[in-house]
Amino acid sequence: MNSIQPYVLALSRVLVAIIFLLTGLGVISQVLAAKALVEHGVPAILADFLMLSARSLEVVAGLCLALGIYPRLAAAALLVFLVPATFIGHAFWQEAGTSSFLPQLINFLKNMAMMGGLLFIGATQSQPTLFPRTLRATSQERETIEGASLKSARTS
């Protein structure tokens, strides 16, 4: 890994996470999405629950993605959420000949681009974290430290 690559990977994760965080925190309104769920026959109480669940996932996975806490798992969770949301919520092919065709197509393509970013993040094994390495020792490092402590205790 070259010297700039960890910074580029971390920045790309943050950039992908921003839209999920803003949507999950309610900065980007999801009123139309909730309305669309009800129009598709989902009971209002269930639609509210689904919207709350989606927002919670977007905030938690978005934070994990941005901070580098299990980023591959966060990317996978967001991808599992985003695929059906895209095909159900932005079915541009059903809007042919209407004024909402172009906005739905743009949103569909935007979501496809986000899916590509999430796939890239999920496929990149060596992900940098935004926290210093010293704050989170790996299991191998802990075993080495514990082994050294036991060895020094026996010789004392």
C-alpha cells in the first residue's frame, strides 16, 4: 500500500457514508418514501416501523463506514438495504411518459453508483481506520502482550 492510499480509502468511505448519515438523521426528507410505501399497500404503522428501521440502519452503518469500524460489514449491510430500496423506490420504468420519469431515473442511477462504491469498499480487505492503531490492539497483539506478561511474571 503506498503512502496516500489509506487516506484515499478513508476519504472515500466518508464520502459514501455522508448520504446515508444525512438521510438517517432526517436532514434529507424521506416523507415521499414513506408515502410511496403506503401507496404500495403497506399499512401505515408498518411503514413507520420500516422507515425507523431504515433510518437506524443508515445512521449506525453510516457511522461505522465513516469511522472504519467494520467497514466491510457496514458496506454489506447498506448494500442489502439499498438494492431493494432502489428497485422498489425508484422504478423509473413504471414512470415512462410522466414528469417523474427523469427524477426517478436520476435517483435510480445515483443509487446504482452508491452500490458500486459500497461493493468497492466491501471488496477492499485492508481498510484503514480513523482511530489510532494504539487504541485498538488486535487479538494477536493482545496475545503477544499477555504472553510477555506471563513470561516476565514467571521469571520474577
